[in-house]
Amino acid sequence: MEMVHIEPLKRRVYSLLFVLGWLSGMVAWGLAEYHGMISVPLRLIFLANALFQPLALMLVWQNRFPLAYVDIFVVGFVAFITAVCMALKFYSEVYGPSVFLEVMYLWTPIIYIFAFSLPKREQALHVSMAVWTLLFLVSLPYLFTHGNGMPSYLTIQFHFVTAALIAAFYFFASFQRHLRLAQLNVEQMAELANTDTLTKIANRRRIYEVMNYERLRFTRYGHSFSVLLFDIDHFKKFNDQFGHDLGDKILVELAQRVKEVLRDVDTLGRWGGEEFIIILAETTFADALLKAKLICDHVAVKPLLEGHTITISGGVTEVILGDTPDSVLQRADVALYEAKRLGRNRAEGMPSDELEHALRTLW
């Protein structure tokens, strides 16, 4: 998911860089021509840059190649141009004076920026070290023979600075990877702590959290919610007849069947055994009862798994002032008991005041 969000941004940034690179190259070419500080090799380098930047921009926006290929393409081009300029500066008496070493060294770090845009940090490190080694080897004979000149001092510092830059990029890439893994582990742990291992829906702990959240919204803002508690009719007989393995598969399929008629704001959880619970956000008692009956019909309308049709019974209640999660669940349980008493494969619920009377009668 992360790469899906990052890649479009990366393509836009690359496009901006290529446009700016092309403009700066053309301005530099024009100034060099104007001041007569140009040579045949420099004209070829400026021409190569003028052709390279639009080509790279086209590769970015055509989406035919992964951006990793664009990264390697840019790294290879800039490294080649840098090596050629360095060789001209150090070893060509004719064209060397026209090469500005300081400007070239200022732009070279872009090689390592693109290299560490590669998805794998080890690959980025290998590419960066290959480029660094190439430039070092190009300059090495000159450094041995001209160790006291300003170009040598600049080149030695350049090699040390770029080596430090590679190390810094590698460190931050490693740190970012470990941080991402740590965040992923935290997210996985949180998911495991809140998910039923069999059905992959909310577990009892998560249901309590959601109910407390909805209860707080109800107390502060008056946003009502309802609870539907339901279980599978005669599930013990089903397990005894067909075995617990098939029973577990039925529970998983039931969760998926029920989710088909729920909204994104509703929370389905496994309460225990064959008992499930739904927290219906922003739902009044009347609407919740209609939803519960719809769910019962939706489950019973066709076989759930391997030709086995099951039915469910549900109890519905709506939150009232002064409720706790346990008091809401008690009322839903009374309504579920009523649905069982009236024949199963149905949903029952009563207004909260009648449920309170039923509780007092029951207990």
C-alpha cells in the first residue's frame, strides 16, 4: 500500500528535477557559448544533457518501466558524464581547462540521491560504491602525480565527502527500514490483539472498545447506537452430527455472509462460541430491529457451506443514558432469549423500558 501512495509523488518530483535539470543545462550551455568558454567535448556533454532530460521525463510519465529503472538510468548517465569530465580535466591539455571541476563536484551528489531511491538498500549501496570506485579510479593516477595542486585537494575532499554521503544515506535507509518494520510489527500486534483468530473479525476485547467509544459519543453528542446479539440455532447438534472442523468453517462463512449486509461503520465481532455481536452505529432501535430481521433472512435464504443451511436468532437493544457495556449486553441477551423462545430463525427486541422490566422479572 505504501508504494502505491509514494510512487505518484516520486514521479512528480522526478519530473520537476528533470525539467529544472534541462533548464539549468541549457542556461549553462548558453552562458558558456556567450563567454567563449566552450569546447567540443563540452558541447557534446551539454547536447547529451539536453537529450537525456526529456528522455528521462518521458520514461517517468509513460509508466512502462518501474521507477527503479529510471533511477539506474539517471545514475548511469550522471556517473558517465562525471567520469568523462574528470578525465578531461585531469588528462587533456587541450580540453581540460574548459572543465569546471567545482561545478561538477557540486552536482555529483545527485548520483547518490537517485541511487538510494532504489527499493533495496543493499542494491543502492552496491550501485553507489560502484560509482564511487569508478570516479576514484579515474582520478587516482592524477592524484599520484599532482598531489599538491588545488584540483587534487578538491578531488580528495570530494571523495571523502561522497563516501560520507553514501554512509549517511545507507544509515538512514537502514534506520527507515527498521522503523517501518517496527511499525508493521506494532500494527500486526494490535490487529492480533483485536481480532478473533478463527473468523478474522473483531474479538470480545475489540467489541468492548468500540462499545465504550460509541457510548461516549452517545453521552456527549446524543449519537445513538444499537446492539444485535445473535447465535446459530441448534449449533451444538450440528457440531455433534458433522464435527467441529465443519462447525468452525460454518462460523467463518457465517461471518462473511453477515458482513455482506453491514455498513462500513458497523462492527461485527465474535462474542464467543457460536455467538456473534454487531454494533450498529448511528442506528435507532426500530432501524436496528429491521436490520436484524434482514440479517436473519439473508443467512437462511441459501446454504452457507457444502449444502448446509443454518438459521440464526438475534436480540436487539438500543443504548440508553446510564448504560454500561454490560447493561447493554444484558438487554440484548434477554431479547435473544425471547427470539429463541418464540421459535428461532428470527430477531426480537423491545423498547428499552420494557427490556428493563424484563430484566427485573428475569433476575
